[in-house]
Amino acid sequence: GSLVLTCSELVYWLDPSILTGLSTLVMFVCLADYMVPIVTERFFGPDMYLHEQQQQRFHEICSQLVQSKHATRAVFDSLCTLRQERPRMYYITVLLLLALVAWIGHQIHNLLLTYLLVVFGLMLPGLNQHGFVSKYSSMVWQEIDKLAKRKEKSQ
């Protein structure tokens, strides 16, 4: 047998929890943040600039990142508004969602959950670009509003 372990074999052998996996990932990101400027300075000099097509793609990626930031902020703001305007609905919703997440975490192995989260994270920009995220999130918010209005009418 080979003494060299692949990344997937190492993850299988160590069987880390999600928190351990996330903290290890963040450590690698911090290490890359430190090492990338040093390595790129040696291989790529200051005379290498982006071509027009590369500049266009870079601009598109930055725009998508800013849109993602704004979407995340909008969700956070709407949760804060829901907490102020309808605190009972907010706490019931948050507690039910957290209970659901805890139940799913108990039923499904950490490695499969991590894989599914990574795949979903990688698919999210494409889903957002094709309009699936906005379509289905607006449907969910409409249903939540309908439920809240029904409850207000019954009181």
C-alpha cells in the first residue's frame, strides 16, 4: 500500500465533526491568505496585468459577490424587522428551524452533511444567476406573510 493519504482518506480516517472541519478549513484559508501573496510575487511580476476579457470576468465576479452580500443583509434585516414587529412569530419560526436543523444533524452523518453543504454552496451562484433563489425565496416569504395575516385576522 501507499503511505500517502489523499484528502478524502484523511477525512474518513479522522472522522472530524463539522466544527472541527470548519475550523480546519478556516485555518487553511488563513494559511492561504498568508502564503498566496508571497508565492504570486515570486511567479508573477508587476508587469503582468489582466487582459480586457479577464478584467470583464473579474468585474462580473465582484458584482456577484456584492449582490450576495446585499441579499444576505436583506435576509438579516427582514429577520430583525420580523423580530421587532412580530416577536412571537419570530421566536416560533427560529426555534422550529433550529429544532429541524438539530434533528437533521442527528439523523445524517457529519461527512455527508459537509458534502451536501459544500455542493449547495458551489451550486448557489448558478442557482442565483438563473433566478431560482429569488423565485423560491419570494414564494417562501409570501407563504410566511399569508400565515402571519391569517393569524392576525384570527386574533
